[in-house]
Amino acid sequence: MQVPQEFQSLIDYAETVRKIKDVPAKPVPCMNVISVGGPGTGKWAAALAYGEALQARKFIKNEPYKFDCAAAVSAGQRKRVLQTMLGQAAGGMLIIDNAHLLADQAAEAGAILAAADCVMALVGNRTGIEKLVRGNSTLAVKFPTIMDADNRAEQRRQDELRQNIKDAVTLTDDMKVGKPLQFRKPEFLK
């Protein structure tokens, strides 16, 4: 998957800072991202593509770590595993799937995320993640970029529909006034 434009602009910014300051690549605080949307809209894949792009440009030292909050049984277990994963991901990146589940303990989880020493991607539904980020003013600053996968998925569906209609309704060249319309069968139906 291609890196979403919202995330690509962060990479470009970091590259520019690196060139101006003539410093080696390293994560910058504003590289944290949020990817929200419904199930199957590509939010996880977008965050992963972003992490791979950061690794390819040597902003992070290894491939992104992944943590699924839904895998933890309780809120307390979620908090402990999150702290462990953030420690392992130091200097790298941690993609936190189903991050909206952290909203139940927004203050504690927010403090843990605010102290993290890695690039983070919060992936989940908009309502829970907004509750989590709003509950901690530091997080609001640490996560400046959001990608709404629902809007992107809807745009892709609309574009595909337009193209399918265009393919299905291709008129023949020899149409004359009064002749019935002739249509060709589109490729996707063959």
C-alpha cells in the first residue's frame, strides 16, 4: 500500500529538517499519527505502510512493532503490555491497533503514551481515539496528523463506481439519431 498523503507530508517535513540541520535521521515528535475508520477501511495497512517508509528512510531502526489492544483481556493487562511494548519499540515505531480500547483508562494510558520514546500510530475508531487524545493535552500535541480511512474508502468506492459506469456505458462509434443505443459488456463482468 502507498503511504497516505497525510503521512507522506510528515516524512517530507522530517527529511527537510534533517537536511537543514545536517543531522542523522531520527524520529521527530510530530511523526506520530492517528488512523481512524471502520473495519476493513485500510487504516492498519496505512499505518504499516507509513512505518515501512520511515524504516526505509532510516528514521526508525527496525520494522514497526505491533500491539493489538483487543488481544489484552483486561484494562490492567492492556496497560502493562502497552508499557512493555513501548519499551521494546524505543527508537523505533509502535502501531497500536484498536487503540480506542485505551479510552476507558484515558488518563493513565495518555500518560504512558505521552512518555513514550518512539514513533506511534494509533489505529481504531474515531470516537474512542478522540476521547483518549482529548483526555491528555500532551497527546493532542504529540499526534498532529490524522487520516480518516472511512473518507478515503468512500472516495475509492465512488471512484470505482464512476469508472465501472463509464466502462459499462461505452457507446458505439456508429450511433446515429433514431438508432437504439448499443452497449458493450464491461471487462469486470466478462
